[in-house]
Amino acid sequence: MSRQNEVLQKLAAALQIQHLLLRQALAECLGTLILVMFGCGAVAQWVLSGASHGTFLSVNFAFGCGATLGILVSGGISGGHLNPAVTFTLCVLGREPWRKFPLFFVFQTLGAFLGAAIIYCMYFEALWDFGDGELVVVGRNATAGIFATYPSQHLSLFHGAVDQVIGSAALILCVLAIVDPLNKAALPRGLEAFTVGLVVLVVGLSMGFNCGYAVNPARDLGPRILTALAGWGREVFTVNSYWFLVPICAPFLGALVGVMMYQLMIGYHLEGEELQQKKQEGTEEEVEERLKLSCVSWNEEA
């Protein structure tokens, strides 16, 4: 046993990555992989079984639980963003350095790609059987929507963007409230992952009809690249007037809206109160220090 432990320790030392930012990026990759693997896996079961092994509710629960588990896996290393819009938000607020944003975006997208690839391999034969020997993007027997989001027939490009802005703003607003240490109503440390998963679930249940509530550029782009390479082709990018740009770009605008709403209505006021309290405590400490010095001077004179 000691020999085995020695080998394992040497292996761990050899594979350990010293660069902190790279370790954080890898954690984001794994966390996003878990989110997409469970979420897209639930969609695959629902679609490919003809709704006999899943429902719209089960899909939303899978994405919500996937978000919780992804955060639990990666949160201790990187904070568990799992979403470039969340990273972007924290950079805007000055809570994360901007150098993290492009790296996290790439690794989150890679994680989503790998998560989708796992589901593609798992349901490979079922995908081909469902499409009668074809991989269809939209229309009858379409399967590309298992991995990435596509708009409903009634939805225009503009209102699809509005949908993503609203959904992303709601997500970011709630996440900011959950992680804000100054918000006294916030949950104790350690429960953030569960409440963020609940937010993802609620957003899906209330805002998922139009276009599948991507609200996460990496979650949509990574699986979409996978489908383009796996046989669905370039149509995944060109269909519906280049729809793929909407779930990539609109969530960042939604993130800004969510930040402004939270900060203007709650955040700035809490920060102002905290600053005033610190100033008041600093003034009281200064008065106490002066009193102590006065007492010392009086004793010396006596």
C-alpha cells in the first residue's frame, strides 16, 4: 500500500499545474462540461424517445441540477461561473480581472463542446435511427436542437434577441443577489450552488418556450460547433438568418441590464451603507485612541 501511495504522490506531483489561472480555466471547463452533459442528455432522452423518457420539466430540472453540480465541482477553484456572461458581469463590477474573461470563455466553450460530445457518443445510434439515416437541423426529425438552441417558428430574430436579453438579465440579477456578501438576505456560504441551480430551473420553466433559454454563450456555441463537425454541417450556423449569433451576443447585453438593475436598486445602496459604517467605526477608533493618548499624557504630568 505504501508503494502505491508513493507512486500516486509522484504522479500527482508530476501532473500538478502551478499556473493558477490555467487551473481555474480547467475547472471552468469541467464545470461547464457537467452542466451541458446532464442538460443535453436530458434533452436527448426526451426527443429521441418520443417523450416517453422525459418531459419539458425533466429537461429544466436536469439543467438546474447540472448547474448546481458544475458549480460544486469547480467553485472552490474558479468560482464556478460556467457562463461567459457571469464572468463578464464580475469583470464589469471589478470583482474579477479582465484577463480572465477571454480565457474562461474559451475553456467554458471547450467544456460545453466536450459535454455535448459525450452525449453525441452515448446516443450515436439513436440519433441516426431517429433521423432515418440523416442528421437534420430543423424540421421533421430534427436533432440539432438536442445540443444547441433554435427559435420556434413564431419567433423573429429581433424578439429572439429580446428573449435572450430578458432571460440573461433575470439570471444575472438573481446570481448577484445570491453572491452579494452585503445582502443580508443572501444564503449562508456553501448554499450558493443550490440556489443558482434553482434560478436556472426557474428561468427555464418560465422563459424556455421561445428558443430554449440558452442565456449562456458557451453552453450554446460549444455544442453547436460539435454538431457542425459531427455531421449536421454548416447549416447549424446559417439557419434562421444566422440565429447562432443571438445566443452568443444577446446574453452579454442582458448581463449589463441585470447588473444595472441590481446595482441601481440594491447594490449601490448596500455599498454606501457599508462605506458609511466603516467611516463611522474608523472615527470612533480615532476618538478612543486620542482619549488613550490624553490619559497617558495626564498620568505623565501627574
